[in-house]
Amino acid sequence: MSQKPERRGIHVDQSELLCKKGCGYYGNAAWQGLCSKCWREEYQRAKERQIQEDWAFAEKLQREEEVAYASSQGPSSQPGPQPQAQATPPHAALTPFSKFEEKKTNEKMRKVTTVKKFFSPSTRIAPKKEGHEGKTSSPSISRQASLETDRVSKDFMEFLKTMQRPGREIHKQCRAFIESMANKKDLGADELSECVQDFYQNLSDRLMSHFKGSSESVERVMDQVEKYIMTRLYKSVFCPETTDDEKKDLATQHRIRALHWVTIEMLCVSMDEEIPEVSDNVVKAITDVIEMDSKRVPRDKLACITQCSKHIFSAIKITKKEPASADDFLPALIYIVLKANPPRLQSNIQYITRFCNPSRLMTGEDGYYFTNLCCAVAFIEKLDAQSLNLDTDEFERYMSGQASPRRPTDDGGWPLEAGASHQGAAAAAASSVAVNPALAQLHHSLEQLSGLSERQDRLMEGARGLQEELVSWEEGVRRQVQDILERYPLEVRPPPASAIDTENAETDRLPPPLTPQVFAG
């Protein structure tokens, strides 16, 4: 740790961000380094090749079945009708064969479709997903989503009113597309993306002819179309269960949590968080990348990434007192992602890749920042000891939690030098506290906690002393009572005999007895 860290493993050449086909647009790791245009072309060619291979395989199976059928019917066939079959016109012989081919093809496709549906994960998981959503969906969240959908629909209608007749046609096509997508829930994520991208492309071509080549007007309309469509389709196309996006999200979150010990010095980030303005920009960047998950439209998610990147550039510019370069941006973005640990990061990246307007990802600052975010996530997944200029053993200790570079320890992390005392370490800590206000506040809080701990220890010691005094007092009282009882034993004497009426306490209140009186006759 005494040597200055190198930039190896973090530096990415800007040419690596571009499409591998050399078209000049930005590539994407999800598209195997290609841009959206080249990826769609490759996808279409691969799809056509697959279709041709399937047809060739179907024709091969058909020929094998025909040969097997002919060999099984050969011995039982009669020789008489054979000349008539040879005399049949060619067009009459081709018609039953074409019907037979069509029948066999339809039967094969029906069997293949049935088998695919049977083994497809969507058919087994989709009902579970509906039940799960019905149980766990919050009424407040559903109500909020419904209000947002209504607001977006209202804004979309207000926007289309300014276009008059073309606006009505656009609204009609969008409604028809949304209704058609409702019947395609069993499709995979790639097929859903293909449907959305085809709709974007077709509508963009029509708008281009309508606006006579005005790309700005087309982009303005397409932004509103994307906002309207993806707000309505967000629930069904974001992180579908036919993909492993959720599993990737959990793996990325666990990976970032395991890398919590990575410091800003290890990544060679040109940001000084001790400067208040830089610290504010770092906090804003973290907030923006976390807020990305709350957006429903791909363009809004891209806006969060762009805003986060601009805060990073501002922080680097304030620190270096000069404009930031691309070599400074990527390490800083990696550091922000590690500190933020954004929720559902992989799902958001895949959602933007699949359903965003492709022109935004191919060019412009949105495409550049998004490509860098994908590179940052890929670097985090492959981060190793060499990338951080660490020893392998040291890297493993940090990953396992046995040591941490954030605090000095005697047996790992930052070991104390020979002859160095803890007083020297305390003096060094005091000097760092005097420089950084955040460390000063932390040091003050630690001092308060230390004082509270000492007070608690004294209180517990007094409580234990009081408990011992109570026990000894109880024993002393018990001994004194026992001594008194032994010295003065208790004698129970019988009560004295008394008259019968003496027990009645009410006799004193009775009137005197009557005396007899004699009356003269």
C-alpha cells in the first residue's frame, strides 16, 4: 500500500466504446459490442438463417417420411394402377404432393409449437407471477401507477392535438400496438424488444416522410410516443420472468456489497470529497443513479444517468480545477456505483437496452454515458486484485471481511510500522480530523460514545454494589429477627373463662328488665 496505485484495469480506450462493426455509433455489452442498428441487422440475419435451417430440417424429415411410407406401401401395391399413375399429368401429380407437404409442415409446426409451449418457462411461471402480484401488490403503488398512466395519456393526447390529422393516426397506431402487445405476454424479452423496435422503426419512417426529413420533429414525436407506450407496457415488459434479470440483480447487489471496502484511492478517482462542493456533487450523483429505478420511461432513466454523469464531471472539474477527461470519468463512475449500489441495476440496463429509442443509445451524450455505465458494471463484475493494485492475499482478506483498509489494525489492513506507538497513530488521526470536517464530526461522535460507555460502566458497577448491599442488609435483618425470637420466645396463653352473656357486646345497650306491677281490683 506504500506505492501509488496504478490505473491498470480501469482505463478504457474510447474506441472500445464504439461499435465493433466500425459504423461510428456507440456499442453495448448486451449487444456483444455492437450498436443497436448493427445488432438488429445481425439478429435479422441470424433469424433468417435459423428459419432456413428449420425449413431444411423439415424438408429432410419429410423426405425420410416419404421414403419410409413408400417402402411400407411397396409390397402391398397392385401392378395394375401403376401405368395410370405414370400417365398422370405433371400438374395433377404435384397438387397432391403440395397438399401433402403443406399438411406435414402444418402438423410439424403444430407439434413444435406445442412442445415449445409445454417446455417454455413462461407458461409455467406466468400464472404464478399473476398470483404473486395479486398478493403482494400494494394498493397505493397501483393507484400511483394508474395516476401516472392517466397523466401521461392526457399529456400525449394534448401533444397530438397540435398535429391534427397526423396526430389522430399516430394515436390510432399506438393504441392498436398496445392492444396487440397485450396478446404477446408469452413471448420472450428479445421477441418483445423486437416488436417494440419494429414499431419504432416503422413509425419513424412514416414520420420522416411526413415531416420531409426533419429529424428534430421526428425525434420530438418519437419521444412522446415512447413515453406513452412504455408507460402503458412497463408492468409487463420490465424484468419479465422469462429472463434471468432478477437473478443478475441479486448477484450484482451482493457483489457491490462485498466490495464495500474499496476506497477512492484504490480506483485513482480524481475527486476530493473533503471539498464541500465536491461532496455535494457526489451525493447528487448517487441520488440520481438510485432514482433511475423509480422512472418508467427509458428516456427518463437515461436522463438520470446523464444527470449523474454531469455531477461527476463537475466534481472532477472542481477538484482538478480543469475540465475532466474521459480517463477520469470512468473510475469516478465506478466509485459512484459502488457507493450507491442502485436497486435492480441489471434490470434497468436491460430495460433501456431493449425498449429505448435506438437513436438515443447510438449517438449523443445519453448514449455515451449509458455505454460508460455498462462498462462500469462490467468492470465491477470482473474486479480483481490486479485491477486495484493489491496483492491476491490482501484482496482475499478484504473480500472475506478479515481486514479492512478503512481502519488500521495490528494484524492486517494497514499495519503499524516498527517502533510506532498508538500515541503516534492517535496524533495522526487528530491531524486528519483537523483537516476533514466530516472526520471531525465522526471523532466528536466517537468521543461522546466513549464517554457514554464509561458512564454506563460506572452505573453498572454502582448497581452491582447496591445489589450486594441489599443482599447483606436482608441477611442482617434475618439474623436479628432470629436472635430476638430465640431470646424472647412467644408464649400463647389461653383466654380467661367468662359468662355466657359476656360474649355479647350488645347487652349493655339493652333496656332494664320490666318489673311486675299490681293494680287494685
